[in-house]
Amino acid sequence: MTRDRVFGLAAGPGRQGSTAMGEVYLKKASGQAKAAAAQTGEIVAGMLAELESGGEAASRAFAEKLDSWRGDIVAPEDWFRDAEARLPETTKDDLRYAHARVRDFAQRQRDSQQEFETELLDGLVAGQRLIPVTTAGCYVPGGRYAHAASAIMSVCTAKTAGVENVIATSPAKGDQRIHPAILYAMKLSGADSVLALGGVQGVAALAYGHFTGHPADIIVGPGNSFVAEAKRMLFGRVGIDVIAGPTESMVAADDTADAAIVAADLAGQAEHGPDSPVWLVTTSRRLGEQVIELMPRVIDALPGLSRESATAAWRDFGEVILTDTREEACAVCDRYAPEHLQVQAEDLDWWLKSLKNYGSLFLGEETTVAFGDKCSGPNHILPTRGAGRYSGGLNAQKFIKVLTYQRMTRGASRDVAQVSSRISRLEGMEGHAMTGDVRLAKYFPGEEFRLSPEASAETETAAQ
């Protein structure tokens, strides 16, 4: 099918100017984002308690009950050999291509962090070390889509960061093992162990160290509402990347944008699910109206489940917002803080400098969210539900602890101890003050110091 048949218009951007109307919704969402149901929380809490007390036997029982899986839980080596043999060479080439891009970008992120040591004052030396976590758990969805790219995004990034134990898990169902493309991507990315577990039982196995003896220090990766709730409940016991909601995407465009491209990008992201919002903010009324007209045709060209999901997502959660200026459009983007943000407009450098809140940014018509989702390099595990206001996406630095240290000479301790004691007493923390006092008394016997904030005009003896 040709592009013109799908979109019903000739290629090429229009040039009509925008209409000065301020911020106006040409299409507004009719649905409401669903918060995690109380019932989901109750189910997950009960499962986690049972999985912690029941251990590996409980994991196996849930795998059989929920996914009809009775086979191996720890993937044996022959699974990986079989997966590689089953995949076409072109598929393996594509996954290797994606792995190389993701690995290279993650390595640049890792290299951008630096250990250092500095002398803050004569005799006081402080510094930081960069130490990877010991064990990372990577959850890879395996429902209606085979998320091979997600395996690369999580496992490869953790390994590039220097994580010693990377344990991946993905559901196996019925008489089917984990999807061969996911298995191949996990092995390619360096997973040390792979578990055939999905849902809450998969997350719990990572957190509790079932089947590997290595409880995760951090769990990353997208999943359904039960996976997200399990990660939320386990946060604190383990680190997590994000508590992910439905995938969301926004396009910011002016009158130079191609309506057919914009509509394709919105529809392409709407296929994630019926509650995945897609938004267009534009300074061009013509573009906005044309995209609204095109969307039903673009969505109808999708197959089966993709069409059903995109239809519901656009109908209930799609929005088209018209603004008078690009500054207003930028403010809308920052207010929504979308997971994915595409800009199809003139002066891309202005947008790059001006935009502040998003998960990942795609500048220009030549790139699109799907490129980032699959193979271009930056990670696709990103914040949703406005979390882009305070957090970025998964990256190599997420697996690395920035740890500080200090040491000092007795001469440096002389200055620091006095200030520390006075501030401690200002706060009413006598025990803290005492730890400075005893050092002054030991290192400088007989010398007098000002040890309380009230004693600014007189001296006190350090020996207490």
C-alpha cells in the first residue's frame, strides 16, 4: 500500500500561517487516566507476601496458575541455542545493530561520569567513587508483543554500566518458552541468568533472589499495571527505575510540518494500548484540523489489535492543542512533561534549548519515537505521568552509585571540629558536638576553643 493511499493526500508540508487564538483545544481527551485500582494493590500485596514466604515453590505455583507454565524456570543453555537457530539472520542482524547503538550510547553516559578527589582546604581531602550495583533485575514484557528491544535497553545498559550480576525475566506461557527474539536479545546483551517468569512473580523473584541466590539491588523495565504496582511496593527494599503508566507521546509542530507524518507518528504510538494518550500541540490551525481529519484513516490502515488499541486511544485520550506562539506551545509541552516528545518545526535548536520536561526528545521530521523505541541508541524506558518534571529515563548512571569519602589531617580537623561542634549545639545535638570536642581535646591538649554558638566572645576548653 502506498503512502498516499494510506493518508489520502499528497506528500509535502503546507505553509499556511497559524491563527492567533491563544491556547485552544481543537480536540480534547474524553477519557480519564486510570489510577492503579485499589483491587490491583490488594492483589499484588497478597501475592508478594505469599511469594516471599513461599519462596521458589510459590513462584512456580503462580507461573502454572497464571501462565500455564510448568517447564524450567531458569533458562538452560539449549534455549538460547534453539532461539538463535530459529531466528532469521536478518532478525539477528537487526538486533545486533540495535545492541551496538544502545551499548555505545550507554558507554558515553558511563564515561560522562567522573571519579575525583579534591582538597577543600589545607589537609581536608574529599572525593567521589563510582561503583556499580552488584545485581540488577531486568523485567522484559512478553505479552501480545515480543519486546526484544526492551531486553536490549535494560540488560545491555546494566552490563555497560558494569553490573556484576544481571538477571532478566520474561514470561513463558503454555507450551511456549520465552519468545526466541527476547532470548536472543538477552543473551546478546550479556544477561547472566534468565528466568521464565512474568508478572508479579517475576518481579518478586528478582527482588527476593529466587532461583539465582542474588537478590536485586535495582529492578528496571516496563510492564503492566501489576508489574508497576509490584515495583512500587518493593521500592525501598530495592531501587527501581520508574513506576510506569501507559505509554504517552506528544508532537509539537508548526505550519512547516507534514500532517501525514504527524498523523502517522501519533497513530504509531497509540497502538501501545487503549489508554495510551497521544497529543499534538501546534501553532497552525490548518495542521491541527488536517491531522484530526487524517487520524481515522491512518488508524484504519493498522491491523487487528493495533487498530483496536489506536482507535480507543485516539478517541478517548487524543488531544490537539492550538497555541498562538511557539513559546506557548513550549509551555504546554513542559506542563504535560510527556514520555516521548517529538518536534517537527523550524529552528530546532530553539526548541532544544527551551524545552525542559520530557522523557526523551526527538528533533525534526527525520527521527521518530519508534526509532528510539527500537534501535537508535538512547534508552526507551522513560518516565510517564508527568514524572519527566523531575526524572529522566533509564541510563547507565542509574546502575551506578555515586559514593563520597573524605579524610583529613589533624590540622584540618582542628578547624572543622570547632565549626561542627558549634552547629551541632545550635541544633541541640550534644552527642554530635561531643565527637568534635574529644578530637580537639586529644589532638590539641590544653588549647581553648569556641565550642558553642553562644560563646562567640569567649573561649572554652576542648577537654570535656
